[in-house]
Amino acid sequence: MEEDFSKYNGEGTHLRKLQLRALEILIEFDKICRKHKIDYWLTAGTMLGAVRHGGFIPWDDDIDISVRYKDLKRLSRVLQEDLPEQFVVQDYSTDKNYYLDSFLKVRDRKSFFHWEAHRSFKEQGIHLDIIAMEKIPSQKFKKFVFKFNKQPYLRRKEKSLNGRSNNILGLLLAPFSFLKFAHWYSNNSSTNYYGYNYLFVFEHYFEIRYHKDLLFPLKTIKFEGISFYVPNNPEKYLVHRYGDFMKIPPPEKRYDHNNKVEIYD
């Protein structure tokens, strides 16, 4: 018998209210990206939810989006110009305490989503995570770039706020961070593979690479009854990332971010 997931996000539950507020952000984000012809696609648990559940994973509490790194700055600018007043862009150009390189958020101003590691951020609302992907030339090169060309200040601060020791190597390599060699190489590389090249927070995903034909051209899929963009082969993408993605994990492995969330009208 099919499992009843309503105990997680049934109609009227607090989690469902959170999910619907996040969906409001996604709808506005999609409109702006289509208007400005900026490619994006659902990724991670959001795309898994779209394929396996037709919407949110019942216990999930955020939305994950990917874009090309080369579009990130323009995306931030147009979002700041076009988003409704209720929503706000968060990156380290709009929030001096923000430290997530190549990773911006769209926040809801009528909610509070507590995450201890993000306690210093100016905006604290329910959010949409937008994660940049770049061309990845080779595994060895990728690891070299991560060590020597990652924004050392941001990496050091992130580690500190996550309760880990400061990164002394980051201080020593600070002058190299401004060269942005990794991004230049990515934009000029002829490789057929994309990956998450610059994110410390997703360090365990660094070994995953995606062939361009798996990602592009994008297609659409229904998520909560609305069409959004996903990679060209979402099932193969999910197998590559999760393995047997249709298998429902046991209750003890159904994770959310375990945060305190308040939602205001």
C-alpha cells in the first residue's frame, strides 16, 4: 500500500505553509528568468521531488535551483530590479555578512527561517537557493582550483560560522582569490562537463560531473502543478546523483533542515 505522507506536509500543516511560500518565490523567479531569457533548472531535492512526487518531497523545506555561473551577476541584478517588494535577493553584494560564493538566495521578507550557520545574515526568511554550475575541465584541475582560487575569506568565514576552525591556508592564499582564474578557465574551456566548482558548502558534491547533453537543452516538468525548467534528461540526472532515486528512504533518513520557521501574513 502506498504510504500516506500527509503527516509531513498535509493541507494546513506548518511545513505545507512553508512550502507554498517557497513556491510563491519560485513562481516569481521563473517569470523573471523567462522575461530576461536566463536559463535555470530545478536541481537536487527539488527536481527529485518533481519527478518522484510531482512537487515537494513531503518532508523538504526549501527549493534548489541551478544556473550557469556566467549568468549569476546579471541574474542578481534583474532580480533586484523585478522582484516584488515581499522578496529580496541575498548575495555578498547585498548583504555584507553573506559568505556563500557562487550561490545566491531569494528570501521572503514575511517569514523567519532560522539556520544557525546563517545567523549573521541580514535576511532570514524562507528562501530559494540558486547554485551556480560551471564547466569542469578535469578532476585534478578542479581540486587545484578549489584549493587555490576559492574565495579564501568567504571559505574561512563559512567554516568559522559552521563551528569549524578558521582556514589558515585561506589567509595565506588570499591574494590568489582575486584572480578569478577558475571562472575564466571555465568560460573558455571546451569541456563537455559541468559541475559545482566553487562551493565549499557542497564539498561532497565536487566529484559529481554532468555531461552537457544530460543538462541541455532544458525541458519543462510539472512541479506542484506548474511547469518549471529541468535538465534535458531528469531521470538520468537523478540516477547519476542519487542512484535508485525512486526508492523512498526510511523515516529515519528523511531529513529537513531542522529549523525554527515563522510565517507571517
